[in-house]
Amino acid sequence: MKRIRNIAALLLSSVIAILSVSSCSSKESVPKDAKDLTVTFFDVGKADAIVLQSETATVVIDTGEKGDGKKISNLLKESDTTVIDYLIITHFDKDHVGGAAKLINNFDVKNILTPDYEGTVDEYDKYCKVAAEKNIQPTRLTEDVKFTLDDVDFTVYAPKKTFYGDDDENDFSLVTKVTHHNNVLLFTGDAMEQRLAEIMDIGKCTLLKVPYHGRKLDNLSDFLSKVQPKCAVVCTSSSEFSGKVQDLLKNKKITTYATCFNGDITAVSNGGSITFTTEKGEAL
């Protein structure tokens, strides 16, 4: 009887997995030499924690809050990852830098990219302390940088100003453009109106990580019209994800997933299309 129940549970989980898979395709054919690029968006509330894994390389964009480093670590250990080639901390709010210290302690972090300013939260201080203990000198970007890992090209865009206002660090967010053959993935941190204006001409993308947890921004509609994503992911809590932004994404016919509705989200690019698998639910 126990075996029958286990088989039934396995079949049910298989059905759930099938129901939670969808894809975002382009008209371009899949390059013959393309290897998969897997992107995991963690369900960590109103926070960003994203892991990109190509054939041999790993990039982490933001680390959630203090306790979220464990969730990222578990995924990396499950895939036998010991090296993080690049840790990109978009800015120093606690919901982006919080898990950084744990990752630096647990993995061989080759490069750290950050914006060029001083953070003010305890999580930032802990990150700085651990990086110094590991003799890692983070690179504070004052200009854009490019690098290639396997068959994936990365461009990290530095903020263009040294001051955006007294009370908000969000517009310091590093923006990362990832080109995987015919697919372009765009990660925008917590960019708000001033920062979106700076990257308005960044070019079209296949997948967009929606800025600032899906909060309403005055020029978000203009930005979406410029970058024209086919699909989008929102790292957010249900209270942060604006209903007006949800309607905007639906009206623009952008296939959208949100961690608050879908749990952990995995997007796999084969170079010509992107396939999504979620823990629960379907796209908006």
C-alpha cells in the first residue's frame, strides 16, 4: 500500500510539473552550438536573489535578506558548484545584500561587482567584513563592464550619477544585460524612474526582471515599450506587486511570472527560446 501511495504521489508531482511549464519563444532558430543557461529566481519575499548557471560558470545577482543566503547555497551545493565566478550586488539595501556574507564564506567568489557608494545597513557591514577576511576586493563600478562566460555575454551598466536623492539608494542599481545567442535577459535591480531613464535605450530583451519588485513607476510603461520583453519575472511579495503594474504587463501581453504567486521560478534558455518551470501556478 505504501508503494502504491508513493507511486501515486510521484505521478501527481509529475502532472504538477507538466502543468507548471511554459515557454517564451522567438522566431529565430536555436543555434547549433548553444548550451543551456539556467536562471533561478528564488521566492524570498520582497527581495531579489537570482542565480545564473551556464555550462561551467555561475553568476549570482543579489542575495536576498540575511537568511536567504542559505537557500542560494543549497541550490549551488546540489549542483556541485564550489565557485561563484561573479557576485553582482545591484545595490546595498538589506533585501539585496543580505545573504552576501554567507555566500562569500561558503564559496570561492572570484569577482564581486557593486555600485560605487557606501551602504548604511548592518548587512552591508557584515558583507564588507567577510569580503575583507577573504581578501576579496570588490569592484565598485564607475563605468560599464563586459565579460563572457561560456557562450554567454554579460554587460553590467553602472549608474551614471553619484547622487540620486537623499533617501533612496535604488537608483544606484547595477543593471545587467545577458546575451545568450538569440535571447537577451535584462536584470534591473530596484531601478526607479531616474535609473530607468538612464537605460531607456538599452535595447530589446527576451526576458525582463521587472524593476523594484513590481512597484508602480511613472515611466515603467515607456520603458516596457522600449525594451519590448516577451516574458517577465517579478521578484516580490504580494503586497509589493502593484495591481496597476500587473494590469500593465497583461495589457502589453507580456507573459509574466511572480515569485509571490509562483514560488521559485526556473527559466532555461537554449539560445532560441526560454522555458519556465514554477513551483506552483501559471503565468499572469
